[in-house]
Amino acid sequence: MILVHSARHFSTVRFTQPDSALPRRRFRVRSSLPFGTEKANYYRELEAAVDVVERACALCVDIQSSVLSTQRRIVEKTDQTPVTVADFGVQALVSLELGKRFPLIPLVAEEDSAFVRSNNLVEPVLNAVLDRSSFGENPWTAGEVLEAIDRGGPEGFAFGAQPATYWVLDPIDGTKGFVKGNPAFFQVGLALVVDGKVVLGVMGCPNWKNDVSNKSTSEVQEEKSSPPGSGIIMVAHTGCGTWTKRLSSVVNSTAKIPYSWTRCFVDGSCIVEEARFSITDSDVWESFPLSSLFSSTTNADSIDECEILHVKSCCGSLSKYIMVASGVVSLHMQRVKVHKIIKAWDHAVGVICVHEAGGKVTDWKGDELNLAADEVGRRNIYPSGGILVTNSTLHNRLVEMISSSSSTVSR
């Protein structure tokens, strides 16, 4: 495999959050992107990211239909996490498409090809990629697809301490939801990092309903009779805001319709007791420091004093970022458990989507997530205590409450 040893240099661009004085209203435009080149230093990169995430979502829908009908493409990795042909197909597709357009920008992603080779998955992965590739006149070979997967794997690139530009990909966030089938949520997440800062991000969620502004993900999942047209793609670019549009025309293989983009804003809650909380699916409220101050309920119609509303969510870290960025919930909290490694691809794209929607993402001490802490691989992050994703207004208060509630983080 030929490894990339350098990446073109980009100047550092820091986040600029939307003016907090802006009214929380919706803006709609019709365009391939919701803003022009004059405002976006990484316009070409974002166009390519949107295109490849749309293709990746279509690939996922194709594979999911096959998984649910045959049960022949569900396999398990050694850590017992369910994984499908779609994980590897998405990583190969994104690596090939972006590698063709931006050959000097490395990729950091979840998978490598060893599992594909040892489980005789090469042919189905290759077929999935060919079905959704934009380079139809020059189809990829099995060897090129395997090499493309490894380009994003742990041996694909060694960074060192110097500033770097690279893509971060989560092929499928919420794999357990993926194998459950519609209407469980899963996401494809792609971000571009420049000198330690995320400068653009794209998330595709094929099963997200078009209007969930006042509903939890669990409520949306129960709407099994919802009409066609589900699915969203969320994009963010530093200084240009966070936007969503419908994804259905892509995943259903119909002609691409220039659906209107809708600008996203975090919610306006400024009182902790009135906020809508989200926590990681595997956690319980009692394991968080704030549980010493508040109990929790999932019943929005009956919230007692010293009780907060816990909005149920499902399947993967990125769905929680979508919920905060679109104002479905006020905040999301995630604990760092003993011996658990936090992966950059579970958070990078979510960070910019929340930031550009007016929110804030830090660790529990209030420090920004350090994407360069893993100097060699840029694969791991080490947040103190956990990760706190909020509407910004509540952020400092919550950091103070976490600190005062527990001198040591519960693990």
C-alpha cells in the first residue's frame, strides 16, 4: 500500500459562532450549498464531502435492505460490536472519492481491511462501492478498494506533533441501530480538521424524519407509518453556520432535487431546570455528578421540583450532536468510563455542527477537546471527566455544577 506522507497546508481557521442576538428563525435557500464561495475557505472540500456522504448514505440504505432481508451480511468483530459490509463499503467509498479529489489529505477512520479479507467480504464490499461510485467509467478493483480502506486505518498515516490537515470519518455511527433497521437511527459522519480545528463537517442520517423539532428520537422512531421523504444531511462550515436539507432524493436513487436548506440553531434554554437533557444510551442518570442535585424523568408532562427532563435518544454519539445542533435537546452529557477510549470520529463532525449552530462543546472542566492529543494517529481524544455539549448559554453554569457536585468524576 502506498502511504501519503504529506498534506497541503491550510491556514488555521478558528470557530466563529453565530451572533447570540440573532432571532431564532429559519432561513431557507436553494443551492448546492447554502452559502457562497466568498464566505467559505473550504468550499470545494465541503462540496466534495456533501457528495460523498450522500453517496455513502445511499450505500448504507442499499446494504441495510439486504441485511434485513437475508441476514447474511451481519458479522461481528472481535470486540462483539456488530458490523456490516456497509461500514467497510462506506470507508472505502469515502477514501476513494476524496483521495481522487484531494490526494494529499490523509484520512483517519475506524476500520482496516484485515477483517474484510479474513471474513471473505471483499466481493460484497467491492460491489457496494462500485454501485455508488462517481467514477463509473474507471471502476475500482478489489485491490484498490482494500487499499482505500487501509488508507484510513491505524497504519495508514503517521502524523507526529506538527500541525496537520486530515479528514476524520465515522463510516457508520450507531451500527447497532443500523442492523435493527428502519426506523432506528444511524449516521455517516465526515469532518475536515486543520491544525487541530474542525473547519467543516457533514452528517448524513437516512432515517431521520424531516421535522423532529419538538420530538425525541424515540418518539420519531415510533412513527412507523411516516411518509417517504425521511432522512437529513447536516452540514457546517466555520463562520457559515449549520444547515440541513432532505436526503430522500439521494437514498431513493431519484433525480437530485435542489431541496431548500434550513439553518439550524441550538435551543434558547437559559435555566438548567428547564433544559432538555440527553445522555449516552448505555449510561444511567445516577452515574452523573448532577444526579446529586436533580433527579430525572422522561415524562415531559409531569416534571417535579429538583427534577430535569431526560429526553430518550438512540444509537450513536452523532445523533446526540444533531439533536443539540437542531434544538431538539438543550444539552448532551457523556461520561468517560474506566478503560474506555474516546474516538475522534465519534465527535469531530458533531463539534463543528454544534459550534456553528451557536452551541459549545468541551470536556467536563470546560476545556476544548484536543484533537491533536494523539500525536501519532489523531484517533483518540482524552476529555477530562467526559464530554459536555450544550446550547452555550448553559455551558459555564453546568461546568460549575459538575465541579461542585463531585470533586472526582464518578466512573
